[in-house]
Amino acid sequence: MASIYQKLASLLGKRALGEPDAMEPYGRDESDLKFFPPEAVALVQSGEEIREVLHLADLDGIFVTPRGLGSGKTGGALPVKGGIVLSTERMRGIHQIDAENLLAVVEPGVVTGDLISRVEEEGLFYPPDPASLDVCSLGGNVAENAGGPRAFKYGVTREYVLGLELALMGGEGLSIGRRTVKGVTGMDLVALITGSEGTLAVISEITLKLLPRPQRVETFLAVFGDVLSAGRAVSQMIRDGHRPRTLELLDEQVVEHLAEQGKWPLPSGTAALLLVELDGEEGLEAQLLRAAQACEASGAREILVATDEARRRTLWEMRRQVSTMLGEMHRFRVAEDVAVPRAAISEMLSRLHGLAREFEVGIATYGHAGDGNLHVNVVYDEEIAAARVESLIEAIFRHALDLGGTLSGEHGIGVTKRRYMHLEQSPALLALQQKLKGAFDPRGLLNPGKLLP
Ligand SMILES: Cc1cc2nc3c(=O)[nH]c(=O)nc-3n(C[C@H](O)[C@H](O)[C@H](O)COP(=O)(O)OP(=O)(O)OC[C@H]3O[C@@H](n4cnc5c(N)ncnc54)[C@H](O)[C@@H]3O)c2cc1C
């Protein structure tokens, strides 16, 4: 009988991979999970090929795991049950940028940062900017409903997805959504697919909403002597009605790591940082001044304004490499991403301090504080019993939920958080989602072992 690889090769020729060496990159992602080798990889190049692969897999009962660029942090793109990895990495076409209707039509494998740069060249703006924007795809962003620093003002990926071309298990193609600004015909399946982590359908084309590009951007770094003052500054700015496009927080532990890295000159006594960015046209200086004053009123010791583009880029480079830095500087790291209501940020930070003391580990926290979305990194260098780490992770989730928060602000549930879903969602809600999954994929062949317990 023909192997999975041979069947794929009959469809895709050399774009079917089956050699063990070739499986290496497709059995990993940016989660800390182990290697899960697929049986074969399909490097598809069109919606038609995606449908053909799903048709073939359905006929033979083969598991299929959709994959963008593998930057996911919860194991969503890992073929945990083997089968085919369906990679969209070669689908990088930007079919249309329509300045009149403010929309773009793209293939799912387009690198997010590439679309952002392309539309900016045309005076347009695509706001969702995950810190991984140079290494993730728009298909992955839609599947995970990715956020990013600019979400504070502009919202997350969901707000920009107008329409999708989908392929269902079995090979049927579907167009959902619209190209118009408004539109309420039928149920909002675009909203259902966005954030469904590749468990319901494979996205083969995306129509995205664009905005006019803001004329000016101003960025500053507020330096604090302690993280709770930085947390207070965030709450104060929100209460006072400031609308910066980003409000990024880096806590004491992160600042210590940055200092150790030695690449980023920070004033002595720096214990926490807020990276604040504003955009617009008229009155931006006045807005910047008011935001800086709000930080000072909450205890900021210094305000460092990025006076030119090079300085602004350096600040963002520092911020964007934090996740990688923490992973590289420790033997062990567990990266979580919870969200709490904005007003509860200071309380969550202080509870995390308590947990770090109780469990005697480092907890380095940073993230999109304006959205209450905190990336909580448990870091340590001496081995600790797995059960102890698990109790700490569960305690972090329980505190976030106790404050009215959620298990994941943007990285999704994937494999790593599946077992905690019951902490947040009722049995009835989980059962309803299982029924939805069954309606799209009755045999459970698409992205098995993800999202739902
Ligand atoms: C350093 C770093 C920083 C990050 N910062 C952020 C951040 O600021 N905000 C944020 O939201 N995330 C962030 N992430 C997480 C990650 O980049 C996002 O989840 C991103 O959306 C994943 O895109 P990808 O193309 O790499 O998807 P993959 O990792 O390849 O896949 C992710 C999920 O999407 C599904 N999928 C992929 N393509 C399709 C498709 N065409 N159809 C259906 N399902 C599909 C997969 O099955 C999987 O479940 C970060 C990751 C890293 C490593």
C-alpha cells in the first residue's frame, strides 16, 4: 500500500516531503514542547492544492496539521498525532492592495511584517503587529487571533479580517465574510474561524481591512524605580483617557536580564519600564507631554523620548527580543500569556511577586499592559520537580481568573493550555465547542489534540 508520502507526492511532486531529515523543522515550534515528527509534509502553493490534500487525507483517515511559519508558542502547529503537516510557507502572494476600498487580499503564508511594510509604502496601515512579525504568517495570525503592542489603540487581528477562503476536511472550498465595511448577512463565521487555531478549517486566502497610515509617531520610554508604580501609571493613563497606540511594560526581572545582556544603556536604578508610543497628526506633542506627565505623576523617574527613527527602532528591538532573551539566558523557561482586566494589572503583578517568593523561582513579566495582557515567564536554572512547576503555572492561571482574567491573551491554547480549559470554561461551553468542531470536521482529523480538552 502507498505510504502517506507517496500519496502526497502524486499530488505535489517534489513539494511533498517524506525523508526523516526533512521532517525536522516541521515537528517543532516556539513552544517548549518536544519534537513531534510528521509522517509527511505538504508544501502547498494554492487553495486548490490545500483542498486536494484535505480530500486525500479525508479519504484515507489521515490526520492533518495546518502550519504557517511555526512561531506559535502553545504547540498549535505540532503534529502531535503524526500524519501530514500542511505548510502554507510557500503561499506568499499579496494579490491585491486596494487603497480606495482600504483592503488587502493575501495568501495565508505572507509574513506579517512584509504586508505591514508593503501597505505602508502605499500610505496605508495594517495595525496588528505581533512581536514575532518577521517570523509569523498572516494565516497563523488569523488562526490564533494574534495581538501585538498596537492592540491597545487598534485592536487585534479579529478587527481586521473581513473575509476568508477556507478549505474543509474532505476538500470542499468555502468563501466566508465580505469585502464591505459593513455586512451582517448570515452568521459571523469569520469570527468563529478567527482564533479557532486551525481546528475547524484551513485558511487559503484572507481579505484584510486596512487603515490610512498615521502621519506621525512619537515614542518614549518611562523609567520607574519599581514595577508597581509602572502598573499604576498604566491604570492612571487609561483612567485619564489617554490613547497611546502602545503601552508596553517590562518588570524588574526583565530589566535585570536586559542589564545583564549589556546591550541597552538604561539609567541606574531602573527597575521597570513602560514603552509608550502615540500616533496621529494634529496635537501629537501635546498628547506626548500629557502621557509623560501621567507617568511622572505615578512615579516615573525619567522620560527618555526617542528623538529620531534610529532611537525608536532601538527601543523596539530591545522590546521585541525580550522573549528570545529570556529563553536563551536560562536552562529552563515556561512562558505563559495571561490577560486580566486593565484595572487589575498592579494586583496581578503583586500576586506574581508573591508566587515567585513562594515557589523560589524567577518570574519575569512583560507585555501589552495597556490590554492587561502579561507574558509571565517562569525562569530557573536548577532542575525543579515537574509537579512543582505545574502547580506554579496553575496558580498563575487561577490568580488571573480570580481577577476576572483569561488563560490566554494572544498565544492561544494549543497543546500546552488544553488541560486548563476547564478552569475557565464550563462543561456545557466546552461541549458546545466540541459540537461545532464536529460540524466542521466530523472525524476529528484536522489538527487533533489541540484547543479543546
Ligand atoms: C518571539 C515571539 C514573539 C511573539 N509575539 C507575539 C505577539 O506579540 N502577539 C501574538 O499574538 N503572538 C505572538 N507570538 C506567537 C506567534 O507568533 C503567533 O501565534 C502567530 O500568530 C503564529 O503564526 P505562525 O505563522 O507562526 O503560525 P504557526 O505557529 O505555524 O501556527 C499557529 C496555529 O495556527 C494554525 N494555522 C497556521 N496557518 C493556518 C492556516 N492557513 N489555516 C488554518 N490554521 C492555520 C496552526 O495549525 C496552529 O494552530 C510570538 C512568538 C514568538 C516566538
